[in-house]
Amino acid sequence: MAAEAQTAPKRPKLVVGIMVEGLNADYLSLLNDYFSPGGFKRLMRDGATITDVDYGTPLDAAAATAMVFTGATPPVNGVPSARIYNPDTKRTSTTLLDPSKIGNFTDETYSPAQLLVSTISDEVRLDAAGTGWVYSIAPDPTVAIIMAGHAGNSAFWIDDKNERWATTTYYKDVPSTITSRNYRTPLATSLDTMSWAPLLQPSLYPDIPEYKAQYPYRYTFSRRDVDRMKRFKASPKVNTEVTSLAKDYLTSMQFGVRGPVDMLNIAYTVAPYTYGHDADNRLEIQDAYIRLDRELASLFDAIDRKAGAGNSLVFLIGHPAASTSRRDDEKWGVPSGVFSTRKAISLLNTYLMALHGAGEWVSGYYDRNFYLNSRTIKDNKLDAATVRAEAAEFLARMSGVSRVFTIDDIIASRAGDKAAALKRNTSVRHSGDIIVSITPGWEIEDDFNLKGPETTSKVYRDNFVASPAFLMGTGVPAIKIDTPVDARTIAPTVSRLLRIRSPNAASLPAIRF
């Protein structure tokens, strides 16, 4: 008997990609009863739930987004982090900095030139010879540009200085809704009257200490605060702005109704609020999740109205937030200390001078990476690997340092219990010569790159966080995957559901539902 023909699911007309910084599976479980039917519950009910997306090693929002959208690791896709350090100039810069471009509604200059491979967004555009649309919206410029890719129509983010939606002249399309917002209702005019307080009665949030319920937070974004835009973009209020703009795109443009596949990419945050009143920010985090659930429900409803039932594909991918906690009060006796980057560099340079003579042996520090001065090493006719090993041995003896690896250790897969993942995610072109791990509970004080009152510090934590992901729409069954899924499989999986080519560096197979 002839085999019965199987009909392939129809191709989605609209795909919506969503990146959520700080999304934690534990909070989704804790707050499940507080969610609406149309937000997170809809994703878990109607789509495929991946309980843990594995990025290999901790990555910031830019690098995580690049891995998801390219299906490739930082050494391949070119984005190891949002910022990179130049040991020659002793300065950091944004990874996607491009002085050859001009900012639109901003003085900042970016392009996707340093994004070295294609993305899902690029493949959507290429599939229909450029007739499909790709737009992206994010609070952060690097994330917005990565999501738009090289071939996207536009990427918009919120500029910290002029407090407007901004882009780069690399992209040629400026939707009318952007121009209208920037001139008629710019964020700058509404932030003064905006505030963030608990959405529900504080006593209703689970597992909140009594004192937090009695004295709940309330944050404002006053014009007198020079950091008000940074505070706003770290709060769930920015998610409301992102959703509002995304819905304007959907209602004012012909997304998903023209024939080719269209794509809209957006970024949200539920990362711990770094500007809180005290170290315990559980109430703020829970409120951010409940607010985001409502934003998602509103967004999904707008997608349904625009594309029609069964004509869209949504993928929502979480990734862990950077460690931003504060030190616990000393009265609790939890072991802690301060690791000063300036002091570490000074001591390391003194040690290397004692071994090899006077000179500047250390070029700088950035994000637990120490950079040695290659010119000084070369002028003294020394073996660079030997000097790196000497420096690592010295740093390993410093208080607050738990582990030290040289770039040689990482390349040779000798870097601890996650050697393979660390090698996979380390961009040799951007990495330092020595990479240190700080003892959990210790505060990293970056007083080398920033001096005086601008000195930044953060407490290092080494906690596992399960970052969930969801796919919902055409061709996706309602299933749950409890085993860890490599983040690099997202791009080929979405591409397979869209029936387009995978990004050119996506070497892993798609998830088979």
C-alpha cells in the first residue's frame, strides 16, 4: 500500500524573536499562579518549552544574543561581549563601534561590521531577495544591531544622552512611528512623571520578608539624576516602552500579510535591578516578571490580530544576567573582601620587574582579564608563554583569587572543569593573557579603568541559573524538553521551522520536534 503523504506545516508569515536578559526558570515556577493566561502560561501551554539553554560559560547580553542569532560561538561570530579592551590604547570600546558610520538621533556610531557571520535575520532577508522585512527594537544598541543583522531594515535602541530612539545610518529605514515618537512624545518628556512601585500589594508577593512588604520600594527617574536613563533601562518600565513601540510597528506596518516572511526582534530585561535601595531585590525581581508577563500577553495579542491565528512563529530565549549583587552586611560574618584591579596590576608589574628588569610589563585589565605588554616582552627577548605562566603563578597567590588560567591553558583545554566550554567561548583576538576567577563573595573593584568616584565594583557570585526558552507557533508541538539544550541549536531550529537556510556558521543540527 502506498505510503500516505504527509502535509508539511504551513510556513509562518511572521516570526518574532525575543531575548530576555536575566530570565530564570525558578522565578517562572515560583510566580506561575500570578501569570495571566496569555503570557508565560500561553508559551508553556501552546509551545515547546526548553527548561535550560546552555551557553557554555557566562556571557553578557550581547554575546548571548549573538550566539542565539548566529548559532556560533564568540570566536566565530566576533562578539565576545558588548565591550572589548584595547591594550594599546588602554581603553574599552563597544564591540560594534564603527566610526565610518553616523548616528541617527544619537552621537554614537555603530554597525554590524564586527559581526563576522550571518544571522537568522540575514537569512530571512536573503530568502525572499530582500522583500521580507527585518526590524529590531532593544534598549541596548549592540543587542539591537545583532538582532537586525547585516541585512536588516533597521535596528533601534534608546540613546542614553538624548533619551530618544536612535539608530545608525548603516540601516536605511526609519519607520514613521519612530519619527513620531521622537518628536511628539519623546521619553525625555515623560520620565520626570514616571515611577516604578510594586504592581500588586507587597504582601501578595511570595517569600518576601515582612519588612520589604511594609516598606516597599518606589523609584523615580528625575531629570536631576544624570543616570536616570541607565536606571530606566535597567527597570521593567523599559519593557513597557519596548512593547509599545513593537505594537506600533505591528499596527502601522504590513507585517506578516504581504507574502514573504517578515521578522520583528525585540529585547526585554528582568535582570536584578542594580540601583535598588538594598541588597535584597527579590520584590523588584518578582514585580519585573509579573509586569513582563502582561507585556507578553499584550504583544502576543497584537501578533495574532496582525498575522492571524496559526500564521506566526515566536521564539523567546532567556539568558542569565551578569552578577551585580552587593556585599552582604559585615554583621552576618559571610566571608568577603575587595579585589582591587589597580593594586593587582601594580603588584604584578613589580613582580615581573624583579624577574626581568624595569619596564611596563602589564598593559591593563578588563573583566577579569590581565593584558601583558607584548612589546616589553619582545624587547627583552623573552618567551611570551613563559612570562604568562610566571604572571599567572603570582596572581594565583593573591587574596581573593580562586583560580588563574593563561590563554595557553585555555587553548590547550587545561582550564579547569569547564575547559571545553571555556575554550569554545574564548575569543583569542580579544582575550587577555591571564584570566582570573574571583572568590565568590568578594567584590571586584575596577579602580584601574575608572578612577575616583566613578570607580565601579561588583560582588562575584558563582551560581547556576537555568535559562528557559520557548518556541510557539506554526510547526511547533506543545512539549517540554528537560535536558539542557545548546544555545547554538536555536538558530538552525528557527531556520528549519521557517524553511530557510541556517546562518552560515550554525554547525549544530536543529532540534527535532
